[in-house]
Amino acid sequence: QVQLVESGGGLVQPGGSLRLSCAASGFTFSSYAMSWYRQAPGKERELVATITSSGGTTNYADSVKGRFTISRDNGKNTVYLQMNSLKPEDTAVYYCNALRYATTWFEHDRNYWGQGTQVTVSS
């Protein structure tokens, strides 16, 4: 049973910080690239940050670059998103995603999603 469970969301004031966590189970976590997406009401789902399976490479959306940091602990099967200098426009549901491409003929691509955690930035 594959599960991705996000936590750490909540209500914060502009300029504040939050750390989101995504706990993974039911698959080989260290073989998957992990990403954080977000979706605000009435808007398309947006890729926020990505980290490779080993943690060696990260990428960020321009809107969060310099403020957010993605990291992972493969020993704990957990990926994190540290969010600093939060702005009202960061308000959204944040989703955890796991992706692994097939590497042998008998495999298929795997793509898993969590249920999301609400982040609200408001004074």
C-alpha cells in the first residue's frame, strides 16, 4: 500500500516560516525523485520544487527561489519543504509527489500523490 502523507501546514503571517513534511511508505523511497506542488483555488497545479532520488540536485519555481528549500532524508523516507519569508500568494494546498521512470522492460513508470496540506498566509 503506497502512501504519501503531508503534514506541517497551517496559518502563518506574512514573513513567517513553515516546514512541510511528507512521509512515504509502501515503495522504495530512495529510488524516487520527489517534488512539491501547490494549487490555489481557481488556479492550475504548479510545480514548486523537485529533488533527485539521491538529493544531489534540486530545482525551484522562480516564484519561490531563494525562499523555499527542498530536502530529503532517505533514512526516514521523508521529504521536506522549508518555507521562509512567506507571502499571501503562497497560500495553496501543497501536495507531495513521487516519480520513478521504468528502467527495465518489465517495469512501468510510477507516479504517486499525497492528499495535500493547506498553507494559508494571512495577517
